[in-house]
Amino acid sequence: MNSGEFELIKKYFNHTKNTYNYSNYIELGIGDDCALLKIPKNQILAVSNDTFVADVHFLNNIKPSDLAYKALSVSLSDLAAMGADPTWVTLSITLPKLNDSWLFSFSKSLFKLLNYYNIELIGGDTTRGPLSLGFNVYGIIPKGCAIKRSGAKLNDLIYVTGNLGDSAAGLQLLQNNLKIKNAKSYRSLIKRHLRPVPRIEQGKALRSIASSAIDISDGLISDLGHILQHSSCGAYINLDNIPLSHDLTSNFEFNQILSWALSGGEDYELCFTIPEKNIHKLDTAFNDLDLPYTYIGRITHKSKGLVCFKNGKPLESYNKGFDHFK
Amino acid sequence: MNSGEFELIKKYFNHTKNTYNYSNYIELGIGDDCALLKIPKNQILAVSNDTFVADVHFLNNIKPSDLAYKALSVSLSDLAAMGADPTWVTLSITLPKLNDSWLFSFSKSLFKLLNYYNIELIGGDTTRGPLSLGFNVYGIIPKGCAIKRSGAKLNDLIYVTGNLGDSAAGLQLLQNNLKIKNAKSYRSLIKRHLRPVPRIEQGKALRSIASSAIDISDGLISDLGHILQHSSCGAYINLDNIPLSHDLTSNFEFNQILSWALSGGEDYELCFTIPEKNIHKLDTAFNDLDLPYTYIGRITHKSKGLVCFKNGKPLESYNKGFDHFK
């Protein structure tokens, strides 16, 4: 880190209070060559990194407060999908130039979310160049409790949290590819695109209940596909059960909605599987979490592939989601 | 991760052998939402992340093999400066397009270096956009043995490993700002710029010997300045003692060489301090490591600042190193 970077980081990113849940496990935070971390006894460390590039992962005109919120939420969503409790984060940010008001808004929004989840920023790297961000997120999970993609078993029930498709519709609205009259729905769908909620509490509640989980970043079909691939399974899903918001159903055609819900992506809801015997445990664990969760299908034998049913009849599979290199 | 990314990563980056020194501590590597890591008993985790942007941190025409080597070495250098043993790494790579031969050369060079240091690639993220890389490096250190910037004490001796200034000269040669006749020196200086060696073994040898350490990324003056700032000290350094390669001294003017050595940066040698009583321990620890190390000055009271002596007389301080935002 050079002196300019150092001052920049100090001004905007060195707000640590040392009163976060896991501050006591940080031997050294921002400012040295490395951060030094102790891992609580009987826990393992979950780590994930995500990069966000302007015009690829976000629209170039995004507000800095939305960018900070979304990029951090998306990064935390990976921890949620494993059942991890988020503890620390590092940020790499590449900026075309130093802009005080941009950094002020960005860091204010970032720390609001970090404080909400009780996560400490323990390091970072700032450089000049085309706008992009990278978050490395750290979380802890009791030994043996991590929820992997590979654990789904024959006849397990498939669920999703929340509603699907809102984010894809919100993106279309933001890009002016769509118009709707209902102003409340307009704001709500755009918010679902810009301010996804990482399902941290749901992920933690699923420890010892779910056999597998993933967060829906590329679309249900694509992400459930990863579970099936890692678990060597097939699945059927009942499209009549896919949870859809009133904002979607009251404003758009059903086929359009279904396409967003199945392959639009960026919902950051969890898709997970449970053995049938865990239904009551699931209901109990999710009872206080104030978010719908919906049974959408079942795990089948690998040879069956992924089959979508509608009105009791099989439908052709949907596209496999968004590919950043296509 | 989408399907295109997944295939890409599988083809070029999923070479893990599971026979690395710390493979047994990985509960889950590449391919899920997070990597899951166990930390060996009585060790703490050191983490660092570095971003490398084309035209800022490296010349756009750099060979992919050199880019992989340099970016990983520079990232590992942060672990070296803390005395950490490198264990795992994740890579975020942003590419303008998919190019098979580029990725082949890049990944071949990357894995050569990873294998040399016995480090496992445990995750990554590939995206489309302007060329940049980010490495997150992980290492372990026995509890209580990390070498921080903040530990230098009055009268401690200041040392550097290797020679200084070669990398800055190599950069000038690469940019055609300079010419020299000696072909061997030309190749050697360019190699010192493109292929820095992270001083991992030296860092580990300095545990319980050094009171502070830093790697020289921005230049001796700037980086020693960080030690002084974090340790609330001053220092004098004797410029006559600065270690310089024959490639520099036989081809360039002394003042030019000194400027490179003090503020050129990118040498990735270690600058460290030891209490005088540890001189013999240092000689013993470094005896087998086949790299020169040189006493260059002493820690003084904070009020003295940083003073450079030449021929026994104080000289004005040099510039504070390279600032990516200037």
C-alpha cells in the first residue's frame, strides 16, 4: 500500500469499532502486509471471493451506495448458501479516479450493511483503473455443519426461499426495456435488483436440516443444475409452485414471468434440498424468520435429468442462465 | 459461477493434486459457493489480497507466463513479510476475451510457482472485462510468531535482503527508456522486474528474531517509513551500505542507481529490524538460505525522523515512492 492509498483507506474505510462479534479473533486488521485471524475452536473457515466489473456485473451509472450494497450482499450470499456466519471481509477496489463524494456514499452504504451483519472490514487494496470491486468474505461454521452442493439424495424435497424473478424484471426496468404503470411495483422490483438480501439467517437455520444448498445467482435452472451435477442426481420441479411476487403477477404475462423466475438470475434466494423426515424441523427453524419458503420439487435419479412440470405435464428445460463470456 | 466459467476453470485451473502440504486442511476446495478451511492447531491464519490492473501494475504487453509469475510472487511477498508459511490461494481473473493459448501459458506458469511453494489453488472467479487479476493468499504462522510492522524498538538494527534497485532499472529497460550494451545485465535486470522472488524462507527464518518487517514494494524509503510510522520510531540509514548488484553498478551512474534503490520499488526484498542481541541468531538462521542480507542502519527516536547518511553526512530524504493515484 502506498501513501495515497493509505490515506484514502484511512479516511473512508478505517471505521472499525473493534466491537464486532468476532473482533476478538482478529490479531491484526487493516494496515499491515496481512490480516491475522484466529479461528474459534471447533469451527471451520468459509472463504469466498467475487469480482464485480462495470458494464458486466453492474450498470456503469449505478449509484455508489447501491453498488456497495449489492456487491457486498452478493458476496455474503455465498456464505449464506454454505450455512456460514459471516465474520470478516476485505475489499479490493479499482477506481478510474479519486472522487470524494463517490467514496463517501460508497463507504457509508458499505459500513451500514457491515454493521447490520456485524462483519468487520479487515483489509483492502485500492488501485487506479477501470471501475471494479472484489470482496473476499470470511465466515465460520461449526465443524461438520457446512451445507455443500454435493449432499442432495434421491427423494429429497427441493425448496426455495422468497420469490423468484423480481431481480430480472427490475434489471429490465432499469435498462428501460420495459415500462409499467404501477409506481410501487416499479420501485419494488428495482429494489429487488439493486438491493438483494443475503439469506444469512436462513442459511444458518438450515445447518443439520438441509442436505444441499446453493444461492440463486444465475437462475434456478442453472443453479439447481449445479446441485444436481455435484450430487449426481436428477430432479423434477413443479412450475405451478414457483413462488412469484404480486409485483410480477399483477404487471406481466405469465410466460415472461416464468422465464425471469427460472433463468433470469440475481435473485440471491437460496435453493436447498432436505430429506423428507426434516420437514417439521424446517418449519420450526424457519418459523421466526419472516420469509416465505416454498416446496417446488423433488430429487430424482440422475438418469431422469432435470424436468419441469406445468399443469402436470413435462415442459422443455429452460436456458441455463447467464454466461459472462457469451 | 456460470457454466462457461465453470468449464474454463476446470480446464485451466482445476489441477489440484490434493498432495500439497496443507491439502488435508481443506474440507472443500474449488467448485462450491465457498472454500472450507481448517486451521492447524496453535496456528493463526494470515490473509492478504492484491489486485493487478493492466497499464497500472503491469505493462499491457506482458507475457501471460510473466504476469502469472509476478502477480503471484508479489502477493506471496506479503505473507513472507509477516513470517507466514503459504498454504492456499484464490485467483480472480478478469479477461477481455477467452484466449486458449493465453490461458494455457498463464496457468502453466501459475501452477509451476504454486507447486514450487507447495500452495494449493482453492477457488477463483473469472469474469469478462478489462484485464486484471486479484490473488488472495493464505498462510499460517505459529501463534505469537507473526512479524508486524509495529514492533521496531529504539536502537534496533535495520537490514534488507538481496539487492535493491534492479527491478526499477529493469522496468526502464522494458519501457525502452534506457539502453545498455551488456546483454547479460539487460536480461538479468528485466528478470528481476518480471520475476521477483517472494522471500518466504527468509520471512519464516525471521520469526522470533526480527522485531518488525515489511516487503519493499514501493521503495525502501517509503516502506521503511511504514515501519517507522507503525512503530512510532525514527531511523538513520547509511546509503553507503545499500546493497547494489553488479548489473547496476557496472552499467549506470551512482545517483541514478541510488534513486532506483531507495524509491524505485518492486524489489520485493524484505526490510526488517532486529534487536542487537539477535545478530548471531540472524546469522545462524540465514546461513543456509543463499541470499545476502545487509545491515543498513538503526532505529532512532521518533523525533529524529528518517535520515539518510552518505559519506558520514546527512542527505535530504528521497521521494516517498510510487503512488498509484498520482
